Amino acid sequence: MKILIMSDSHGDVDIMCGAVENEQPDMIIHLGDSIKDAEQLNLKYPDIQMYKNPGNIDSSEESIQYAEICSKRFMMTHGNQFTVEAEIDDQGRQNMLRNMYENKTDIFLHGHIHEPYLWCCQMTPSQNGWIMCPGRIGSKVQHLGTFHPIYGVLKISEAGTLEWQFVEVKN
């Protein structure tokens, strides 16, 4: 299973379409800002299963979705209730870990911070947990300085092993 993970498109559907064409994923996860972009992408690629979350520009309330994908339990959200504007602080990370533990989650996906982030932690003696932010796919809003759009790819093998990758889009 190949999963394309994107967040913070901010109106840049064309770059998302390029990522889909480049990766040819089995599934797409869009983690918010803007859910309208995710809906447009879903219309263009209706045969690819998609999960989409609203972000803080879409709704004032945090939306959290749970899904079982390839025997892994996912928790997906935009993440603004767990993060400060450009980083994850210790309190936010502890809130994520507590939510993962309480909901028996293997993988916590979020956006909002615009920077790629991957962290592995031991949830139980026999289970690792992963927290991942794919960075920001949208390039239209430049208020955070110069950057290249970025997205994440997660491959899950039949044996359940995970392979994570960040892909930077060169304009």
C-alpha cells in the first residue's frame, strides 16, 4: 500500500495533482488547510481512496478521524490543537502521545506546522508509535519565507513494515 500524505495546500491544487501523478498512490490523505482543495483533488482522482480533514482555516473545531489501514490504526487531524504555529512543543507532543495511547493508535498524522516531521516512540514494549507531519504542499502563500512544497509518502508492506519518505517538489 502506497499512501500519499499532504497538508496545507492553501489553494494549490495543481501541485497536489502533480504529486498524485508522480507517486501513483493507492490512497491519499489530506490533513487540512484547505479541505476545498482536497475535494477538488478527489473529483479529479475519484478512483483513489481519500481521507480528508478540515484545517483551522476551514473550521474552528478540530476534526479527528480514525481509520484502520493495512492493520495499522491511524489518527488523522490538522493538528492545530496539538501544535503551536510553527512547531510541536513538549506539551503538544505529550497530548499527541496520550491521544495515541488512549485510542490505541499506531500512526498519528497531522499538518498545520508547515514543516516535515517524523518521530518514532515506543508505545508499549512490543509496539512503536509514529507521529508524522508531511510539511506544506501549497506554494501560493509565501509568508513563511522561501521554501519548496513538500509531501509525505508512506509505504506499508504486506508484512506490516513501514517505509517513510518526504518528497520535495522543485518548481
